[in-house]
Amino acid sequence: MALRVRTTLVTLAISSVVGLGPAAAADRSGVDGATRQVERGAREMGQGKVLEGAGETAKGIGNTIVEGAKYTGEKLGEAGKAAGPTAKTAWDRTKEGAVAFGTSVREFFSTLFQ
């Protein structure tokens, strides 16, 4: 019985590590584009076009915040999807272990009173 529990725990640990493996990459191009917009605005300010550069930089900062939030949301969603099957498997294995334990207890008592 102890071997079965140990095997179940090792299986759960390995499946949780494997479940957090590489997921589909979120689209980062929006964040990169917004970052380049900030850089363009800073260059314009360095070239003496302060008003145009400040406007471009401010827009770029706003876009960076928006695109960064979208990217973060996508990555969190991917992490949730990656963990989902592992959590379901863990629950299924726990349930199976409880059923197996109950069956072995029932069999023990049935053989004891025969």
C-alpha cells in the first residue's frame, strides 16, 4: 500500500513539472512596436523636435502599457491552460487512489469475516 501511495505522489510531482513546460508563445509584437514608438519619440526630442518627440513618447508609453497588459493576460491564460490538464489529472489520480483504498479495506474485512 505504501508503495502505491509513493508511486502516486511521484507521478503527480512529475506530471506537474511536465505540465508547466513550454506553451505556445504569446504574441509580443505589439509590445515591441510600442517600445520602438517610445524610442522614436526620444530620438526626435534629442534632435531638437521636443514637442513632436514628447507627443510620440507619451503615445508610446500609453501603447506600451496597453500592449504589455494584453501580453501579460495572454501569458497568464497560457499558464492556466498548461496547468489545467495537470490539475485534472491530479484530481483523477487522487480519486482513483481513494477508491482503491476503499476497495482494499472492503476486501480486507470481507476476508476477515469469512
